[in-house]
Amino acid sequence: MNDNDNDLPEIPVETLAETENYVVWSAEEPDGETTYHVELGPVTVHFFGEEWEDFIDQIFEAGRNPEMEDSEDEPSIEVELDWGSLYFSPEEWQEFFSLIEQAG
């Protein structure tokens, strides 16, 4: 451990919404910007403020018209983003959409 590690400011975080499997939280960065973080199991997606607003809009739009894809096992819901796609089973989607409604 470096002695300078003790000099780092503590970043305030706030849990915005939580379900059994997912969490959304925000952090007030040292430069004053708020960042948003979505924990999806082992993956955490990070957003700056403007990106977060766009993401929320996309999820609400997808919630109105979820795009279903049939797989061999069961249908899934796909949300396409600039950096990749999120896939949810209908049950996972309901939980995720509920999380975003709470956080948004």
C-alpha cells in the first residue's frame, strides 16, 4: 500500500434502487460530476450524467416496446446500446425494468 492512498478523498455514494439481483448507485466524483453505476450480477456499467439520461430514455422506450428474440430455450429481450447489447429473459427484464423505474 502506498502512503498516498490515505490521502485520496472518500467519494460519497448513494444507492438509488435495488432489487434481488441488480443495484443502481450514484457517486459524487471529486470534480463535482455525478456518475451512475448499474450492477448486473458480475458486470457493472458506468455512466456520466448525460449518458445516464440517454440510457434511462432507452430503457423506458424498450419497456414500452420490448424487442423479443426467440432462443432455443426461451424468448429474451434485447436492448442495443452503443457499446454492446443487454439480453434479459422476460422475468429478468421485469426485475431490471422495475429497478430502472425506481432509479429514474
